[in-house]
Amino acid sequence: MENITAENLFSQIEQMPYAERAKLLLMLERLERQPGNGLPPRQEQELPLAKEPLDKRVPPLPVPDRSSELRWVLAHKREYANQWIAIEGERVIAHGANAQEVYAAVDADGAYLPLVMYVEDPDQPPVFFGPALILRQG
């Protein structure tokens, strides 16, 4: 069996992935803090302790079901034609021709992820943005 030396351990640590090296460092710092570990007391002038990894994943926010809002907009599309509307459930938070004003009202209301959309005039043909389709006659 090979002799265990600091140099041998260090060469193995260098080959470890970063995440494993960070875990090892935290384990060594915890060992150093334990009373009766046989290590000399830590000097305050030494490097600060390593911090826990900052990359802590959080679960995504749940997206509300929009079916009730969409049904409400379909039922009231003529009332709010050519306007921006912010709605939560069946409650209209704000509406108007200026999108910035509607978004400002949503921020002031504090609603959780309300539906904000532009309601087109149902009596007008829809406007499509995208590649133009050229039809040739003849």
C-alpha cells in the first residue's frame, strides 16, 4: 500500500471535480471547528472559511390556469376592443390604449401574474406580422 502523504492527497484532490473539492473543503473546515480534533487553534490572520455554494436551485413559479380569463375576454371582447387589458380571474385590474399605463396599474395592484393582453377589434380583420406571402396571378 502506498504511503499516505500530503503530497499524494494533494495530487488526488487536484484531479477531483470542482464540486467535490468544494465539499471536501467544507468538511475540513467543519472538522477544524470541532473541539478535541487534535489540530492547533486557528489563527485569525488565515484565509476566511469557504462559503456554501451560491448555486441553489429554486423550484419554478406555478403558472396560473388562464382558461377562465380567456373565456371572460371572449365574452367581453367588444367592450375592450383595441385596448390593453389586465385581468385576474374575472376581475379587471386595468384597461386602456396605453400598454405602459396598464402595466403600471398591474404593478400598483400587486396581483400575482395577471393576464395582460391586447384585445383586437373582433369586427376588423386580424393583423398578421411575419413573412409576407406573395401570390402570383396568371
